[in-house]
Amino acid sequence: MAIVTFLLLTAALLSLWFKRIPLIWGSLLALSVITGLFADLLSVLGVAWASLLALFWVSYREKPTAAWFIAIAALSLALKIRFLPGFSPLCITSKFGLGMEGVIIGLFPLAFVVPLAKNPAEWSGAAQGTFAGVLGIAAMAVLAILTHTVAFDCKLPSVMALRTFSNLFFTSIPEEGFYRGFLQNNLCRYFGNRAAGLLITSVIFTAAHIFWSPDLGVLAFVFIAGLLYGGAYLWSGRIEAAIATHFLLNLIHQSCFTYHAM
């Protein structure tokens, strides 16, 4: 049942790039919540939090005020860092698991407000942004080696196929939808300054990773990564560039360097 839940969530995300129709992605999301209940991936309380977040998003869509922005950001971040109970991850290894809340948090902005690539020109822009992101990844790798934050460790991580699938659909797509597509985009607008929006979002992104790794050296590179993802988004104007950059950095980190979350 857990497999069905995550496949439904994946289908909901993918459907947004084909037909962003509420009846389609909403039905897939609702079915994933129902199967998630049976699989003990969330409780009735988790359903309540997800429903409240959906209500916030509908209200924000109708009237995108700063108050609704703050409400969505606060509830999403509280769920993201698991401050609020109601969701239980499916543990694959002692340090790797799959959770529903992160996907739900990122699905709503992608479904409601973030422009998605539809035509060749927009995908070309995303590809150019990804190329710039790859150059940034190379620079980060050199800096991480020189500072001894990571070391070369080429290998096939455990459950590689599942990690790669999770990296794209349960990490990169939803996190970029929320952090860059929603938070950064709005902070840039509220402050009237793209640099301020980029920096503040990267700080929030880093803070949310403290429980993933309390190591200050690693967190410093999480901050730099946040700047890289946000920069790719700002430079290209396409969320797909940020998603691809995020995915590639995580894939390279797991496969080519020391990685603590195995």
C-alpha cells in the first residue's frame, strides 16, 4: 500500500507538466492520502494538517496577501521539519526514508502558482539554467574537497534506484517548488530585491536541514547549494533549472563523495 501511495504522489507531480487540472492532480493527491492512511504513512491528524494547508493555498490563490503567504510558509516549514505530528516516514535504511509531507508541501505551489515549462523555448531556457547550475556544482565540488568537507568516495549507494527516484520526485521537485518557486519568488517581490530574496530563502533552506546534518561545514555547503539553486532559477526564470541542478548535485554527492545519510 505504501508503494501505491508514493506512486500516486509521483503521478500527481508529473501530471502538472502535462495538464495542470485540479481535478486530475487533486484526485491523485486525495487517493494518495487515502492509501497513506491504510499504510500508516499519515494519521487522521496528518490529513487535518494537509487539508488545512490546502485551504490556505486556495485562500492564497484567491487573494495572494502577505498574511496568507506567512501562514503557508509557517505551516509548510513546521511540517517539513516534523515539528507537527501526523506523518510517519517509510524507513528504507536507518538514515534514509520516504515521507509524504515533503511532497505535499511542494506540490501545492507547483499546482497553483509556479510557471512550468510547456514549449521548446521554455525548456531551452531551463536547459541553459541547468548548464549554469552544472558549472556551479563543479565549483562547489572543488571547494568542498579543498576544505575537506567531503572526500572522493565513488560507489553505488545502497538502494541506488530508489534513492535516485526519491531524489527527483520526493526531494528535488517538491523542495524547489516550495523554496524557490514559492518562498524565494515572493520574498524577492516583497523586498523588491532579488539578492535579498535569494539570501533569505537560502538561510531558511539551510535551517530546515539542521536535523539532516548538524555539521557546520556541511550546512555551509547546504547554504551555498541554496544560492546555486536559487541562482539557476533567477537566471533562467525556469523552476525546472533549479530542480535539475538540485537533482544532479544530490546524485553526484551520493555517488562520488562521502555522504553521511546512507
